[in-house]
Amino acid sequence: MKAYDTDLPKNAANYQPLTPISFLERAARVFPDHPAIIHGGIRRNYREFYARSRKLASALVRAGVGKNDTVAVICANTPAMLECHYGVPMAGAVLNTLNTRLDAPIIAFSLDHGEAKVFIVDREFSKLAREALALAKVKPLVIDYDDPEYDGPGERVGSVEYEDFIADGDAAFAWQRPGDEWDAIALNYTSGTTGNPKGVVYHHRGAYLLGMGNVVTCSMTKHPVYLWTLPMFHCNGWCFPWSVSVAAGTHVCLRWVRAKAMYDAIADHGVTHLCGAPIVMSLLLNAPPEDRRPIDRTISFFTAAAPPPEAVLAAMKTAGFDVTHLYGLTETYGPSVINDWHRDWDALGSSEYAALKARQGVPYAVLEAMTVLDPESMAPVPADGATLGEVMMRGNVVMKGYLKNPKASAEAFAGGWFHSGDLGVLYPDGYIQLKDRSKDIIISGGENISSIEVEDVLFKHPAVQAAAVVAKPDDKWGETPCAFIELKPGMTTTADEIMAWCRANLAAFKCPRTVVFAELPKTSTGKIQKFVLREMAKAV
């Protein structure tokens, strides 16, 4: 045994569990009067942000919430959502942000599977929440959030309003760091490829590191101004609720992503950073003149869906936005891979430039490793930019695992790597590029849509004999579902009837935008050739 192995133990002075809660504590101590949150007419500094988060934590504890209890939230991008990212883990609990675009049965499943003890409901989503609660077995404490910026329909679902709930909380609540940085901090449900979604569990260490990784990757120097166009329910807003506090930045909340609201926020508040799917770029670029405001600086824009076309990148640059392409999964706390751009690539010809822009890239500094392996042998594929394999990662920003699903966790971590399910190639310089999705996931407007789930609904239509759903490229949404359908002999239906059937049985964003009636191309064994359908979809 070496000298370094003895008499040098961990102790309270030299080791503290990592947690992103510390980011807010420091920002409130060092920059208490700096603007932390802007939301309509609401202005809150870091002193107030920290105090309100502690009051939430205190109120939750008084309501019986303890370590590893789940607090579910269905909410728009609002100050309350930001406070939940700190107040819930301050109480030792686990934050479960729910996708506002899902249907009631999936919300009910999530509440039951996560054993929600508290459910915070934005009034805009009260009807959805009420339907989900009627289906769920759990009976959580329901807290209504009545955002002053919302004046639409909706009613109280719970027994107490959010502001009343935290009013009696302690602004000096002595929150505790996690006993172990491996403790759970958040639960995020995947969109689900077959059956019910899987519950992805994050730990404090990973949230801390990815939050810090965003700051480094996105060059968020002191006091950035971050515009919330990315839903905070998406992988905890890619961990940016925690990242912004690292640099004592300002959160500019938006309930709805609208062109005029974005341009106004950019002009009025000095926005420096934002994230979003292709739909956000489309809204900005296609805004009518009366909705636009002049931009006198370059704004950093980060997107993680399909690589933007060259024309879109050029238009965004002209409009004042520097677009960077990211890649990741719910299981990696959101984006953990960046197309790290080399300045000398700017001088390349258009085709070479576009080819490099299409790559997903290299790991964040906080992701220890990423490569492309043969999923059967686990051997590395040649770095030739052509040999197909599965993209795999390992490191501290990979999830703890899937809640109550040890089989799925074991499969995901087989061989000591996280299996992404995405197929790609590896280039000689270490950059990766996706080529296909092994689970046929369609990414539309930043949302994951399972083709299998949509196909299951189509197969239940009385006139449908066979159905296959693939991604159709779309300038606005990135991709949209395109359904190819074979009808039963003697049966008839229309595209409108098929779409109506889907709307009655699926969340709206999952419904096909295009329906094609045709004989499906098949292999000699009867397997549908989706690669042929993808080419057909491009031509539709």
C-alpha cells in the first residue's frame, strides 16, 4: 500500500456531495440583487428566487414530503417551474416534470409509476390533469398554479393554490445537501417506443455536471440572459434551470413560443442564449415584419433535433443567430454531444461545409466517452465514416437507470456502455454522425414520436390491413409522421378519416401529417422495407 492510500480519508472539509442546488445558493449570496427571473410583469432577483425556493421546500416538508418522494409538475415555462427545480430537491424529493402535450392515460401512468405524492398543476392544463387523476390509482396532494400571465380557460383541480401553499413556508429553510450525490434528483419519462414510457432517473452528480457542462459548452459567461423557448419538461430543460444559476444569469420565461414574444424578449431583455427545435427557428425566420424587432448582436442558438439544412443555417446567421447543433437523449440528461466547430471549416466549399454541419459531433467535456460499436460484439467499428454501428456513451451524465425496470436498465448498460439505440458512423477525427434510429423514433418539433405507437393505432382502424409510419422531412418541424396504409379488400376510407381516427386515439403531436394509400414494399419474408418508405416520404 502506498502512502497516498493511507491517512487521507474523505471528510466534511474536503468532500461534499455535488448538487446543482448549490448553484442557486451561491448566486443568491454573491449576486443577490441581480435579475434572476423575468416573466411578463414579474421581476425577481436572486435573493427572492432563493428565498421562494426554500419556502417551497419548507412547505413540501410540512406537507409530509421526504426523501425520495416524487413531486410531479405539469406546468408551462414559468417562475414556479424554475422554483420546483430547486425547492423539490431541497426537500430531498424527486422532481418529475410532465410533458404537457401528452394524453391523460400516459399522464396517469406516470403519476402511478412514479408514485407521485404531490402534483403541481398549471391552470392551463387543469382539464388534462383532472382526467389523468380520475384514471390514476395514486391520490397525491394537488396544488394549483395560477400564473398571472395566463388568462385562458381552466379551473382549480386541487385543494390549495401554489402561492398560498408556499406563503407559510420558511424563507430561511435549512435545506440539506443529498447524503450521497448518487441520490435521485429528477424523474423523466421517455416517449415510449412500445407500451408505456420508461422512467429515467437522474442523480444530483449528473445534474451538477451537465449543468456545468452547458455553461462551458455554450460559452455562458457571467450574467447571460437565457430565453425559455425549450420546454422545461424536456430533460429538465436540458438542465439549463441549473446552468443559468452557475453564471448568475437571467431566466426570461415564455408561456407560449410565439414569434412576436421572442423578438420582443430578445430586444427588451438583451437575450444572449436560447435553445429550441427546428420549429423555433422556423417561427423566427418566417415571422411577419410587424412581429420582428432589430437584433444588434449575435445570439447563441442551440438545437438538438435533426441537423438544420444549410439554407436555414445561413438564414439564421443573417437574422443574427449563431446556431450550434447538439445531440443527446433523455438518458444522458439531454444534450451531451456537440458539433464542436473548427474556425477553419468556415472557409470550406458549400458541400463540404454542409457535410460537416450534418454531424452530431463529439462528447461534452463532462461526458467521459462516446463511440460507435458493433452492438453484437461490442467491438469498435472502423473510423471510416461509413461502417454502421450503435452510438454508445459512458460517464457521469448517463442516467442512474430506469425506475422499477431492472431488465431495461441491464439491457441499456450491457457491456459497460449506455446503448443509445441510434445507429451511426464514426469519422477519423472522432466525430460521429447518426444514420438511422434503430427504434424508428421520429423527432418532430423536438418531441419524440414512436412510429410503433402510431402504427398500433392505425392497425385498429377497421379499414386498415397494414400500416407503416416513417419520418417525413419538414422545414418547420424537422420531421413529421408520414403514414403509409394498405386497405383491406373491399374497404374504403379517406386520409381525413384516418387523421381523425388518430386524433381520437393519440396526443395531437403524434398524429400523421401525411397519409398515403399504397401497397407497402416488403422483403421476401414479408418485412416492411421502411428505408424505401422514407425515400417515398421525401417525394410526397
